[in-house]
Amino acid sequence: MRKVLLVLLLLVAGGLIAADRLGVRVAQNEIGKQVAAQYSLQERPDVTIHGIPFLTQAVGGEYDHIDVKIGDWTDQGITVTDVRVDMRGVKAPLADVTSGDASNVTARTATASAIVPYEAIQKRAPKQVKSIGPKGGDLEVGLTGSVLGVPLSGSAVVSVKPTAQGIAVTPLSVGSAGSAQMPVALVRRQLTWLVPVADLPVGTRISKIEPTAAGLRVSATASNVRLNDLERPQAK
């Protein structure tokens, strides 16, 4: 009898686990479908609902952690890549999720991040900038040409900072091959430019920028976010 009870318990537990995993897949697909439809995305986002058991979260309508991987996002004519939204403390009533209604889906916090490719940054740069790459917390740019009649053939270190208009790129030091550093004040205006990416899908201004091998990793965090409040991407 004990063996029979043990087998039955194992079968019940296995069934609950299977139902739990099936439920999370259905919910992830539904949320992805809603986000894609809501924001006219070409591809359905990859949604991951963290936490076990899922069914307990679903019945209660509250989820600890949900990741949404959107992919590419275009704003102000610039396409950023690897866009992700990390949502914590998500409230999503089960009836709304299953009916496709996103109006009541909220998150305590939502952090969006993306990569701004160096190619996109260089397109907005002065013509003297021929290459861009990371250098610690700043960028190093290769220079060729001339500024104010002074030939350039070297590199400059530039800072990147978030502003209300976008990412401001400003020279910190300018060198030229075979010669001493050029006074930054002399060329600051000519070697300063703006990349007009100021906000991310959570509707909040970029607050953090980190140079990486692929581009600038930018991020923004918002509180008390409604899924319907996420910014719509502009047409490519």
C-alpha cells in the first residue's frame, strides 16, 4: 500500500509540475503576443517568467520577475539592438492575461537596456571621425582630416553622457600622430556631437551608459509602469 501511495503521490506531483511548466509557456507566449500587437513589433518578443511555482503566481496575479527581450528598436532614425525590459513586481490579473487585455498589467519597476552600435554613433559624428571603440568608461575615436586648418592624424578620447536630447559625445583629449596633444578647447566645438537616443521603451530617460565591444550599453529605469505606457517604436 505504501508503494502504491508513493507512486500516486509521484504521479500527482509530476502532473502538477507538468501543468506548471505548460502554464508558464502559455503565459509567456500570450504576453509576447500582447506586446508585439500593442507596439507593432515585427517579431514576437521572447518573454521569460521567473519563479517557481508559476501557477501560484498566475492565480494570485503577481509575478516577481519577468524579462522581455524585444530585439531591435528604432527611435529618431537610429536603430538600437538587444533591447530588453526587466520587470519586477509585476501585477497581471489572470483573467486579463488570458483575454489579451494589457491595460491592467503593471510593474513596480521596469529597467530597459539596449546597445547603441558604434556604426550608428559614427553616422552622427563629425567627418574627421573614422573609427570608434571603447576605452574604459569613455570612447577612443580615430581621426583623419583637419580641424580649423590643422591636420589631424591620430586619435581622441571622448566622453559619453546622457542628456535630454540624447547621448552627448565630447572630446577629453586630442592627439595627432608624431606631434603633441592639441588643446581640447581649440577643437571642442568641432569634435562634439549628439546621438539622438534619449529614451528607452519604459518611457524613461537614459541614466546609465557603459561602453562595450559591440557599442554603448544604455539603460533606463522607471517605477510604477503600465504595459500600455511603454513607448511605441517608430517606423523603420
